[in-house]
Amino acid sequence: MGFLGHPLFYVKEIVCKKNILHIPLVYGSTNQTSMKKITLLMLTLLLSCSTLFFTSCSERKDGLPQLLERKKVMGPEDEKATITTSYNKAVEALKQNPDDLKQYVTLASVFISEGRITGNNSYYSNSAVKMLNKVTESNTANKDLVFQALSLKSAVLLNMHQFKDALDVAKQGVALNDYNAGIFGALVDANVELGNYDAAVKDCDRMMTIRPDLRSYSRASYLRQIYGQNQGAMEAMHMAVDAGMPGAESTEWARTKLGDLYLNTGNLDSASILYRSSLVYRPNYPYALMGMALVEKSRKNYDQAITYTRSAIAVLSEAAFVSTLADLYELKGDAAKAKDARNDVVALLEESQKDEPADALVKHNVSREMATAYLNAGNLDKALQYAKTDLAMRPENIDANELIAWVYYLKGDYANAKTHADKMMATKTQNAGSLYKAGVIYSSAGELAQGNDLLKNAMAINPFMDQRLISQSKSPVVVNKG
């Protein structure tokens, strides 16, 4: 599942104070060699940015980080113009008065928004933290500015998967202002990622009380999904979409998440309508393109799915997108292309970690991404190593337990797999993929009746189960010692 990437700005306010878990919310023809080069180039541009952008050219003479030129179209031109104007006004104001701390908060907001849109998180996250530290470390900052800085810093830390630090910073913010919805949103996100689900529900209730809007509805939706309330999750995400402005990145993010909920419950037509609508409101939106890819994958239209995936990668070269491309090649029967793509993801994730500057103010924790990449590439020992690191950071998180449970299963260690499957099912999730994995694991551990019930439930929720997941569960287990 994955909970990060939530909208950062208020959109609409409606009063509602009931518990969020229970309120009835209304509302190619490319050949193999050239494809590998294209994939490698795309990933290099994304994953090596932590090195490329921490050079002298990324900082102005006045010491302020640059707003980097976009190399491709990402979102509406007026949105880009608004971000650029905000940046230029803040820079100009600091020229006139270097002690105007409010402008550092503005610049941090600009960098967070630009990082979210472009995917260049390493550069913009560090740029934002640099600006925010000027506020929190100043002796002249007032309480309100410090609060704003802490609120934004918690968002940056969450984006870089530094969950414990994000929780600590968000708590500092709440101590200064306990009537701000945004800071409670950071608490929700951090507690979800750390597996503190009861605390996350309480924080989300408080957030909804203060300001029910796109941000709070989307969090309510995800918590409902965690607790197995798929229909309730859809209702809440519908409200999130309705609360937003069509075409805004935050709104289209919510719309694609709603599409994902329909997709994961087997309603391909409704999912497709939502993804297509998002592409009308925000052309070439990469998450909507990937949604369409997954719809076509479920329909076994692999060529169309590959076309959509390539289009998404051309806009935003996320490792997860390339992994999906590898899955599609495998399902289509091109094992060589699939293997090349998976190995490229591993190599470039490793390289990005080595190249991250030692003096970076905040570093991206990619333990989960590394574990997943190694798992997909078939290196189960390395996958287990990183999955253990991820789990140690958040031992109660159901996603972390699901990941390590599946690695143990593929290694043939059914006892350990079942131990973590128990934890991944602790919230009674009704995610079809999770239920399917748990069913396979319980069956392999000797609990055939429970395993069979889980498998039946999974297929009833989503008849279009991931074919690669099914093939993994039926294939002989091969332990990779590399």
C-alpha cells in the first residue's frame, strides 16, 4: 500500500467530527539493446540526481538553492508559473531584507511542491531543510514561523522516509499549535508508517475535526483501507476528490488513488474511467498513466500496458514504474528484457546510495525500495537483508511485515513467513494481494483451512489477481545465495 505523497494544501472545509473509521461519508517496437539503454538512461537521470544537483551550479551566489529548470512538461503552465513567481518574489524580498525569515518558509514550500511534481526529491528536500533550518535555528523567529517551519520539515522527513524523525518534529509542532490540521496530518502519516495505527486514527479524527478537506479525507480513506473497510475507503476518497480543484496535482493524486481502490477490488471499468478523467484534467499525469497500465495488465493487454508504462516513465522515471515494465515483459514472455530492467533498477538504486553526498542534511531511506528491487531481481538474500532493516525501523507496520513474510516464503522458510504474516493481518486488511500472500503462506505452513479461506477471499475481492504473484506462489523455491 504506501501512504506517503499526500496533498499539502487546504482546499475546502466542511464540519464533521465523528470517528473517521465509522462516519458514513457521502460522497513498442524497440529492440532489447536499445530498450535497455533507454531504461538505463531514464533511471540514471532520476536516481543520480542526488549527485548531479548537489554541485555548485545548484546554488546561487547569494547561497540560496536554485529552482531548477524543468526538462519536460509536468503539469499545467499556470501551475509552473505560480511556483516560479513565488520563488522569484521570495528571492527578491531576501535581497532587500536577508532577515525576513518568512521568505525562507516560502522557499521551502516552493521546493516541496516542485519536488513532488518533478520527482527530484533528494535535491528539493535538502533545499527545503536548508531553508527551514534558518528559521528554527534563528533567535529572532516568532512562534508562528517556527511552527510553520516544523510543519514543513516533518513533511520533508516523511518524504525521505525518515519516519521516527518526522514524528518527533511533528510532535514539536503540535506543542506549539494543536489546532492546525496540517501538523496532525504529519502525525497521521508518521504513525501509519511506524505501525502506530491506533494513534494514527486518533490523529486523523483530530484532523477531521479541525478541517475536513482533501488532505484529511484521503488519510481517512487510507486508514479505512488498512482496517479492511474497502467500501468506506472509497467513500472517503470520493470526498477527497470532490473537495479538490480538478487538474491540481493534489486532486489528481486523490483521483488516481480512488482508481487504485476500484482496481484492487476488481472494478476495472470504474478504475479506467477515473484514470482517463485524470488524464483529461492533467494530461500525461504519470500516476494516471500507470493506472491505465495496470488496468490493461489486469486485462492481459500487455502491449497496451507497456505503452502506458513507457509514457509514464518518460514523464517521471520512478523505479516502481520500471519494475512494472519488467513485470509486463515477463508476462509477455520476454524474460531477457524483464531481467535487464530489474537488474538496472538494483544497480542504479545501489549507485544512488553510494553517490548521496555525505553532507546531505537529510538522506533518503530506501531500505524498502532496495528490498523490493532485490526481490524482483531474484536475489532473496539481499532482499531479506534490506527487508530486515526496514522492519527494524517499524516492526509493527503491516507493509514491512508483508514484505519480509513474502521474502521468507520464497526462501522456503515458512515458519518465519507465518510469524510475519500474522502481523501483516493484524488490522484485518482486505487488500486482495495481501490476503493472497497470507493464504499461500498459511497453506505452506500447514494451516490449510485458514490458507484456503484467505485465498478464496482474495479472489472474491479481486478476480484479476496479479499473474506474476500467482506464478511466484506456484513456482519452485530457488534460494539465491548472491
